[in-house]
Amino acid sequence: MAESSPSSPSPPPPPPPPAAPTEFKCFPRLPTELRLMVWANVPQPTRVIGQLPCHRCMSDERNETMHTCAIARHADWRLRYVVQPRSLAIFPPLHACAESRRAWLPRYFRPPRYINLAEYDRATPIATPYNLRFDMPFISYEADVFAIFNPWTSDDICDEAYRPNGGYTNFSFDPFLGLDRSRIRRAALCEMYGRYVDAIHELDIQTLPALRNLSLIASGPDPDIDHRAAFHWLEMSELDIARTDCRLRDVPTAALNAHPFFNDHRLLIHGVDPPPNHQPLAGQLRELAAWMWHATRWDARHARSVEYLGDGFFTYVNDDDCADEDCPLEEIDGCGPGGHTRQEMLDWQPPWEMDAKVLCEVGWLERLEEAGVFEDTADGNHDRFLTLEALERARPFTPRSPPDGDDEDGPGEYRFVRVLLAQLD
């Protein structure tokens, strides 16, 4: 029998693939026209820009106290334009190098650093400085989303000591003050359940001829893990927008209509009584479209007489039982008895796109994405999201002691919650 030949050695494993390059050192040697094409095709980020008062002047909704400031305690402003994400206050190519700056600077507008608000509110004798400040040195009329976080009035940002006779002026500042309305292509209103009237007036849609997109922005969850206000699935407030790093996220159509986060399990809005399941985001988007139908037709001077309707207009727009009812905006010509029909309003197609977005603190946005909140599917598995929501509702305000000093029930329950939260995080 022939001897078996020894087995041949196995070939060595293939070398690992080279790491992806993190820099291109030959870029400066490319022809100028190629370098300019590269710079011109850098994607612009989606930023949201809007006005917020000084956080010390705003009402602290968590403990229901009002922080007021004397003029001397302010540096040099009362109202400011904030930008989110804050890390993109300057678009990177604008300060990468001289060549990239030359390529991108014509697409941006440099606003003034300050605007003196006293010139726009002569009815309130207040001392200067009383300024609107821009937190970003450049803005893009094409890419930036200019939002109305709230229709701020002089009463929101003026100390009582500077109101005439301690009264109220109720003067609303232009939400796009210092901007060129004729160039704004993307605008937005933050969610204002039952409070759209003032915001619609200040948006003044008839003065935005270049508008291509109008968004309804919902706020993400309160970033405070201790939930100081109450044991609720609570949204973040304007204070959170001013102090945290946020991202703007599109809401897919399927998720808007089907996901519980946008329907029966909505966040509780600060200072608003209706329960979350009375304010589905798709319904509010339809309500906003109905307001826009009126705003493209009304005389804004007369429309300011529209009174607060609570959820009456929301119900009229979204409840089919109201199909034969008159429009409740009776103060507007063409509405009320003998006016337009509900179907005429609902069939209207706006000349711009309308969509829903979420402005969310970055940590919470990651958790919501992991829970499948933004999946573009109508039949998704919502169990992970519902678990996340249940744990947030159960999160205790402070460590609780069981009744009568019994250590077998209460602490064990909260210990179990903390374990699940640690696993989820």
C-alpha cells in the first residue's frame, strides 16, 4: 500500500481590507474647477431658526414661577434667534478655508448682530438695551427652516416695572424680523393646540411669495430624566429648545397616520389641558392646512378679530359629523352661515408642500429611532415603543418610601423599573 502523502498546509488567511481613508491629501492638487464642484456639492444641513426670549424672562413651566430680570441683569438682548442644531450655527464650509467660503458665501445672508426692538414697540416706554440678537452669523433662505416657536408679545419679554401703569401692551413682534420675507422658502409653526390664531397672523402667509414648504413641528420628549413637573409622558418646552442640542426629524406619512407616538400615545403639552389622544398630529396638520386656506383669502386686518376657539376649529376640520355645519370662524368674510362649505376647504391643495417634523433633543431622538418611531410602515411592531413609554410614565420623581415602612412592595417595584430602564438605555 502506498504511503499517504502528507496534507499540504492550508493557505494563510487573506489580509484584512485596508481601512477607509479619512482624508484626501491630494485634494489641493486637483484642478480648481473640480475643487469648486466638490465644495458646491457638500450637503447643507437642515437647521431650524426661530425667536426665543431670555430664559430668565420666560415663565418656568415646571415650577410655575416667573423669572424676571432688571435691565441691568441682561447683557445686551431680550429676544434672540436661536438655531438648532446648535453645533451647526455656522455651516462648516463657511469656515473650512478661503476657497470653500468663497464657494458658499453667496448662498448665505449675513444678518445684523442686533435689532433694537424698542423701535418696533413705541407704545411701551422701556429702557435700552431691548434688542433682538442673532445666534448665528449666517442664514440660508434656501435650506434653513424659519419657525414660529410661539407668537411672542412685548408682555412675554418686558418686565412689569417697564409696562405703563403695570398694564399689558400685547404687542406681537414680527417672527421674521430682520429677515427678507420675499426670500424665505421653508417656514414652520410649532404645535400649538387650540392656539394657532395669533401664530397664523404673525406668519402672514400672503407675504411669503417664495415659500415652498410649510411644516408643523412637534416637540420631542422632555430631556429632564427626573420629570420635575409630573409623572407624565411630557414634551419639552421652549426652555429646552434654548438650552439643549436638538435635531429636526421628518415624520414619514405612514408613521404620522399609524404610529402611537403621533396618535393615542402623544406627549402631554406643557400647560395644555386636553389629553394627548385628543390631538393626533395628522389631525393638527389638517387643521393647519385649513387655517392656511383661510389665510390665503382673508384680509389680515379684519381676521385679527377671530376669537380663541379652543379645540372647536380642530373638531370642525377633523370630525366628519361636522360636514354640514357652518365654519366657526364667523368673524371672517365668507365664513359662518351662508359661507363656504367644509368640503371646499378640505379639497384645497396648497401651492407649497406641507409636512410634519419633530424637533427632539439628540439623546431622545436616538431612543425614539431605536424604538421604531420613525419607520415608514403602517403595520410596524410598536411593542418596544410602548415599553419605552410605560417606563417613562413609571419613572419616579424622587425615591419613594413604602407606606408604614414596609420594604417589601414599593422599593421592589421601583427597583424593577430602574433595572428595565438601565437595560433600555
